[in-house]
Amino acid sequence: MIHTTEDFFNKVAMEIDSTYFPTVKFYRDDNSCVNVHYTLELFNNGCLTYRQLIGRLAKYCEVTTKEIHTIVTKYIVSFGSYTYTPR
């Protein structure tokens, strides 16, 4: 079981927004940014696996899964027995 930091959704969303969507004033102004927030919400609510989260975020931010994994792991307290290898 993966344990995230308190306020995981907001922290990850803020870092991704500032890194990949710095010119977007309101996240609803950009479809990719909307998809990032929706994906984070699905993961935060337990609807997506970690692999799905990283894959979708990488797709919407148009970067590698390794880059997204690096950002998201800052806000993961413990992966438990789960291991993830970026492609």
C-alpha cells in the first residue's frame, strides 16, 4: 500500500502546474492541465494504480514517466512492498 503525504493532491498539482503549465492562469483554460488534475483526483480517491497515474501524467505533460515519477515521489511517504520502474 502506498502512503502519501498530507495534502498530496494539492502539492503534486501545484508542482506540475508550475513546471509544465506556467503560463496557464486557471487550470480549466488548458485541456491537458484539466486532465492532469482529474488524473490526480482519480489516484487520490483510489481509482487509479500508481503505474496508471504516472503514465497518464507523463502523457498529458508530454514528458517521460521518469520525470513525472521523480516529481511524484517527493510526496510519497512509503511505497510499502510496491516497486515501480519507470520506462
